[in-house]
Amino acid sequence: MDKVKSPEESRKLLDKITFDLTRSIVKRDEFTNFWYFLLIIFALVGLWGWGIQIRDGLGVTGMRDYVSWGMYIANFVFFVAVSLIGFLISSALHLLKIKWSKVISRVAEQVAIAAVALAGIIIVTDMGRPDRFLNVFLHGRFASPIIWDVTVVTTYLTISVLLYYLPLIPDLALLRDKGTDDIPQWKRNIYRILALGWKGHAEQYKIVAHAMRILMILIIPVGLSIHTVTSWLFAATLRSGWDTTIFGPYFVAGAFVAGVAAVIIVMFLYRTRYGLKDYFEDYHFNMMGKLFVLVCLVYLYFNINEFLVPGYKMKTAESIHLSNLFTGKYSTMFWATQFFGLLLPITLMVNKYFRRPVPITIISVFVLIASWFKRYIIVIPTLEHPFLPVQNVPENFQHYAPTSIELMITIFSFMAALLIITVLAKMFPVITIWEYAEEKGISREIISEPKK
């Protein structure tokens, strides 16, 4: 930790940290405007497709009697997976007192909030009658796993927002009192409201620390539940490919892989776009790379377990399913996800060179894409091979292919998630200012003192 020798040096360093970490808030140029335009246009196109689906029904999708879960549920499982990174970095690593994770925690919460919010929205888009969504809450039965899923998704989103907001309060007060003149007045007004009259007293810091610790502990069972319950929606059936007891930890391990990849990509974009090389250091990417290798190895074990056991037994239905994945219709997609999503990242990131910012970001992009295709493989092939014989039905009932409407709504979901992350980055610092200042030896009294 860097120690500051005098109050004057502390104030100068705090001014520099505040200036650097508010660059994302004040920076506005043609690229920013174009980025907003691009995201909003694609999101509107997706909403237009959703409007067509509401008007004409789910018949406009590729889903039919047999494949009743299509690309939408693959998207849902993917976003739930990515959202779990908030629990891993903002809670688990914090409670273990791993200091390097503090710089990354706000990025992890941004990704978690965007992902879990879109997971909830995607469920609504998958409904043929979204106007009846409230009936899930009003007339839901606890015996249904759907109710469990809705409950944990809502709870996880609430806790994630609180974990994002509570450590933000001192920063909001700091920006309210000592922010640069480049911050627009309307943002200052928002900061003044959201700061809740923060004065920086020791008692206030104590309350925030106590509340955060409670939330960090609470989010552990909720975080594990959100993806475990999602896996139970599959594993509670007798279908080949889903009839397994390891889906809970298997989904959680896969979620950590997807989430770490997403956070690394966002870290790199912030580091490059907002000039934060002194904050998102090579050291942080190196440590994230080590964490990446760890979660990939755990996920690799569950992948081997998923296919080795049914492959050894080779029941008729399992044999058809495995053959379809290994050598059949989905073999190219299956082996590509295993190679680019697990084997290649593990092999490369064992070497320290590939844990540098640029290489690890490129690897993370491949892993994140492979993670989405992995969810697609989990959902679709199993539904295409029911135990009941497929007969006396139209040809398009026997196979699944996403339609343009599904692609439009899928694009909307990704654009909406990026839009949420972008808005959060443009509204609030992407790194916790007061925690970073404390790490540099600046006292809370200087952080909280009024601007002269």
C-alpha cells in the first residue's frame, strides 16, 4: 500500500484519483453518441420483433410441440450464468479478504445487474401471453420450479442492486461536494439525491460496512440458488441429456467461466476507453487469468462427468443423444465449444504471457461466445429427441431452427444488456473512489471533508 506523508499530498492524490475515475462520467464525444445510437436502434428493432410475436403468437418462432424451449431459454440460461460473477467477485472474494478484487467489484456488479435484469426480461419474451405474467406471483404454486426461479431471480437482482448502490453512496457524496466542473449539473442533482445526505461520519461508514457484509453473506445462498434452481428446471425431468444429479454444480461452474470472461472484457474496454491503465493494472488481469484457469478446470471436470457416466452406461436414449452431439448434427458446435470454451483457454492461460490484458481479453471473447453456444447445446438437442416417437406431425415440428423474430429478440437482449452497462458507466464511477483512495493511504476524514 502506498503511504501518503502529509494531508496536502493526500488531497492532491485524491483530486487526481477523482479526476481519473470520473473520466467515464464526463467523457462525451462522437463515438459515445454513435454507440448509444447503435445500441438503441438494435434494441428498438428487437422490440419491434417482440411486438410482432405478441400480435401473432409464438407461431412466428421456430418452437413447436416438441422443441418448446428454443433460443430464448438458451439466452435466459446464459444471462443467469453471466450474472453469477457478482456473487463470486463482490461477495466471495471480498469475504475472503482478497484485496485485488476490490478494484473489479463494481465492474462485476454492473455486469451482474445487466445480466440478471435481461434474464428476467427474456422469460417474459418467451411467454405467449406476457399480459398474464403477474399471475405467476398472484396464483403461483410453490410446487412449481418456475416459481422458485422467478423468486431467486428477483431476489438476486435486488441484492445485486443494493451491493452496487451501498458502496456508491460515499462516491456520490464525494462527487456532489468535490466533483470536477465538467460533471453536468443534472448529474450533480442526481448525486445529491442518491447520496442520502452522506457526511462521511465514522458511524455512517460503519453502517455501510455492516450492511454490505450482511448482503455479501445473503447473496451466497441466493447466488447459488439462482443457477441451481435454473438447472433443476432441466434435471427434474427424465429426458436424456438432462437426467443427471450434477446439473446444479455443473451450471454454477459454467456460470463462473462465462462471468469471468464477461468481466475481463468490460475491464479491458474501460481501461482502454477511459485511460484507466493505472487502475485496471496488468496485475489485475493476471489475477483474473489465474481465477479463470481455476474455474475452467472445475468446469472441465463437470463436462467430463456429464458425458463419461452416460457414455459408459450407453442406454438407448443416451446413446442417441451423445451420438448426436459427438458425431451428428450438433458435433461441430459441440466440439467448438469444448475447444474454444475450455481446452484452449486452459492451455494458453497457464502461460503468464496470455494473462496480459490484450491476450486474455481475446481469449475471453471466444470463451463468452462458446458459453452461449454451450447453453444452446444444453437446451435444443435434448428437446429434439423425446422418448415418445415423433410421428404424424409436420416436418418442421421434428427439428428446430430459430426464426428471424427470435434472432431479433436475441439481439435486443444483448444490446439492452450493453445499454445498461453503458448507462451505469456514464452515470457512476467504474471503480469505487473512496475504497481505492483508502488503499493509497488517504484517510476517510480527507475523503469526506468539504471542498475548499
